[in-house]
Amino acid sequence: MKLDTIEDWELVNVDPDRMDHPFHLHVNPFQVIARNGKPEPYRVWKDTVLVKGAETVQIRIPFRDFVGRTVYHCHILDHEDLGMMGILEIQAS
């Protein structure tokens, strides 16, 4: 990621058991833009969003203040421990 940019991400829950997953992003607050292709009526700043079974959630993330590594993960501890997470590296422009 580059500092002073904005990205739209699509979070897709493909869990075969249709389990809900709370997606959590460290350091960079985001807004939910749409759920299953329908615009989100209220755009508030979040660090976690529940992605329901078989749901697609689009989020918009501005990378404004932090340079370095940070993480995103499922907020269910067992899932995080099993690798449902990733690392972001935000670089200066």
C-alpha cells in the first residue's frame, strides 16, 4: 500500500458452513461502501465489520497516517490462530 492513497477492498465470505466472520483491520479505519452490491446507507468509520455467510462486503480504506507493517484478520481467535490473517506494508509515497 502507498501512503496518501485510498483503496476499495472486496471481502467475500466463502465459508462452506456459512459462518459469519468479523473482519478486523489494524491502524487504518475504513467505511463499508456496499453489501452484496447494495450501497450501505450509513458510512461510519470502523475497524471491524461482520461479513455474514455467503456475503460480499466492499470497504474503502484511506491510508493516511501510518507507514510500516500492520495486520488484518478474522476476529475469531481460533480462526486468527489458524492463519485467517494477512500483513500489510504501507510505504511512503
